[in-house]
Amino acid sequence: MILNVIFSYNRAVQLDYLLQSSLRHFKADAKLVILYHTTGVHQQGYELLKKKYAGYQHISFVERKHVFFDFSYIHALNTERDWEFFKEKNLFKKNGDNFKGALQKIIKNSGCEFVMFCTDDSIFFKDVHIPDEVLDIIRNNPENASYRLYVGDNLEGHPDYLEKKGDYYQWDYYTDTEVHHWSYPFAVDGTIYHSEGLLKHLKPLSYHNPVTLEDRGFSYIRYRKLFGIGMSPIHSQLLATKLNRVSVDSLNPTLHIQPDFLNEKFLEGYTLDLVIPEHIDNSNIVPSEIYLVKDGVRELIYSMDEQGKKVQGLLGIEGSKEQLE
């Protein structure tokens, strides 16, 4: 079974859209755990979600909790840099929480052989069927293999060293020195790992949210040449939708559809509907149109404009970190 830990913050309606896409398209046996935190009236959005999905035994919610000391850091304080990170982000901090400890506990106690992460602005847009051969490779290489759902030969910039193995691609993450999707051995978006193999390396890692998990995880894993065997479907199956940004640790360009507005509409009974371009050549996309739907009536709240085209143009294969002006 595959554990999918979904990271979410103040985006209940977008999380709902991701969950619906997973129920529709993810065909492998899976358990979904939403690891979330929230502020103000956004809490009501998550309470609404819990009621909506209460009948799904494989979907559960875990809320991040404020703590003055996350004991999981005991295994991660190996250098002066780790101590400085811990003191800055967690130790007796007003905004410190148990993200690291909660995530590692979820993985350890899940009973799932494999694990992946998703963020709440992503969606499955094609059916996901994971070849048994792929799972066998990960099982036999628990610290050296993974399967990435958001890449495929439909994306711009896919390298010519990908080796087609029937219904999936395989490559070495350390072939290329330039940073892009196929040379980036750790990601928190749609990449399947062996649970025990990954957990072994999360324990000594200092991180406090999804952004620092990926940033510090990438550096740690690349330095140690871990997870070198990369695999993916022939055509990508997962997208990130750039409606808004909720993390101050990331400068990735997005639209500016306010989470507060979307949450207000969600509490009024609206759901989200995104029009995805027919031709997908990037793992990050600005939807052609964005609708809110209630009682079968669709209300258009966004249509592709010059700002949207500018945002899309900044989203390259290396994952843009530019600040949109």
C-alpha cells in the first residue's frame, strides 16, 4: 500500500479538489493522510472537509500542533548548523510546531510499504497505474530508487538519457549537473519512496515545514548520492496549479487568488473547478479558467490573462524561484 501524506495550509477548497482528483484517478491501493495547519476562519474549512470525507476509511486528518520542543529533533542535532536551525525554528518559539515529529510518526505507524507526499495545490489529471516492476525496484533498493508522477516525455526539457522500460522511464538522477526535474533526487510532490528507506534519512534531517523539508532534504540526499534510480510514467500524471502562495519560505510565482476569498466561498457551499490545458508541457500550470460551482451553477472567477501568461512563462523545468513583480 502507498501512503500519500498531503501537506496543507489554509487551502481547504484546493485540498478538496486534490482529494477529488485522487479518488478519481489514483488507481493504486493507497492511504491518504492530510497533515495540515490553519489560522482563523480557515479552521472551519477543514472541519467541513473532515465531515465531507468522514465516510472514507482510507482518508484521515492530522493537525499540526504548537510545541515548545519537538523531541524528534533529538536525532537531528548533529552539527552546529542543525542546532542553529533548531533554535531558530522550533526551540521555545511561538510559531514552532510538531511538523517533523508528526510526519515521521505518520510514516512509521502507517503500515504502508511505500510513501509519497503531495501539496494541496496539486492535482492528479490522469489515471495513475504504478507498474509492479517499479514497486519491486523500489522494494529492492529502499534507499536508492523512487518513482516520480509529475514528469514524463510530454514535459519540455526532458533529457535524452531517459531509458524507456515498457510503460515507464528510468534514469540516473546524478547523470546531469544542471538542476532540473530529472537531476533533483528528492521532492515533496508526487514522488514514491520506500517508507523505511526514506524514514531512515528523515530522522537525522532538520526541517520544520514542507519547504525546508524539500530544501534540506535535497541537499542531504544529493550530498550522499542517495535515491539515484529515478523512474516515472511515460506521460506525467500530476500537476501543480499556481493559484496562490501561502508560504513565506517560497518565492515561486503564482496568481493572486486569495485563500481567504476561496475559503469564504467554500464555507458557503462552493467547490472548485479548474480548466486544465489539453497540452501539458510543464509540471506547473496556470489553469485556462477557474470556476466556483454550487448547485450545478458554475461561476467564472478567472480566465487566462496577461498576468497569467507571465506567471506561466516564469515556471521553467528547473522550478522557478523568481519573485513575480
